[in-house]
Amino acid sequence: VPLQSAADVGALAMVTVHPDAVSPGAARLMTHAIAVGKDLDRTLAGFAQACGRPAPDLAEGAGDLALWRVGPAAADRVRLAPARAERTRHRRKYAAGTMSRDKSFYFTGPEHRLRLRARNLHTFVELAEGVDDDTWLHHLRRGDYATWIRDCLGDEELAREVAGVGGEDADDTRRRVSALIEERYTLPAEPTDFDPDHEERLRA
């Protein structure tokens, strides 16, 4: 049936890299506009021009995209949360996978006589249980554990919690740090597919 009006289309989403080139008749059908990329305000201004409306104000600040409910004078910045599947994949990688050498944690001790590589949180907890008290407390006092978790794992919340673990009792602080890690990450009891040595261990 031929359309009598563009409004008869019903629900409609349009995607364009040239918002200012959208037909004014089509642009006026839009109730919301989403801008992505580096120049969010410029993109919205182009769309507003196509609609025959003043460009909305966009506040400064962080945000992955801008949302304009067409009509009001201001648009909102929106920050996207990572997909749950992506967060889960990263958590598994950090818990049981192999991090690159420059991202791994190294227990060296106060005199740098050791070089024990923790390539993930699983091996970190295992090595923490076995290193001598001086080595454990050396890194704890320096804040090395919290720095590694924040800078290499990107877990700011856990880093803050670990940074708050203090004291001179090596066994107690080990337990507390390990407990904080295990609350947030499921550590495997056995090697997993995330461990590149898994197949070699099976063949052995």
C-alpha cells in the first residue's frame, strides 16, 4: 500500500555519517538522536540543522556518546558499561590465563634475589603462599600489589581494597589479600583452557 505520509513508516532508525544531509522531512520524524565519535557536538549540530532546530548544548565531561531527545535545548553525555560477556572474558583471563611478561607480577624480594613470575591471579595467590615473609611484606609495604592490580588488571576497586591491607603479620596480610582476590575472581583448582601450558600438561 503506498504511504500517504512519511509518518506512516512507524518505528524508524536511521544511520548516517552525514547528519546534515538527511532529508528535512525525514529528520523531523526523529524523536531521538545519538551521536558517536570524537565530535559529538558537531554531529548533533548537523542533525539539528537538518531538523531546522537550534543545535543543543552539550556539557563538557566524559562520555562515549551523546543522546539528544529532540526538542530540549541540551543533550546528555552517556557512558556505556562494558558488556557482561566482555567483563567475564577479562576476569577469566586475569584469573587463569597467561598475562604478558610486562603485565605479570614479579616477586623479587627486598634484595632482588628472586624473580618469581605471577602470570595471573591464580599463580599470584599460589606464589604468595610460598614466598618468605620478608619478600611478601617488602612488596606489601611498597604498595606493589595494589599498583599491579590497578595498572595491569584495571581493577581500581580491588586495588583500593588491597592498598588498605596493612600490618606486619605476613600470614594475616597474605590471607586478607588472597581473600579479597577470591571474592572477586573465581580461581581454578586445576589448569584450564586459558592456560597455554594446559595441553602440554595433559600430554605429560
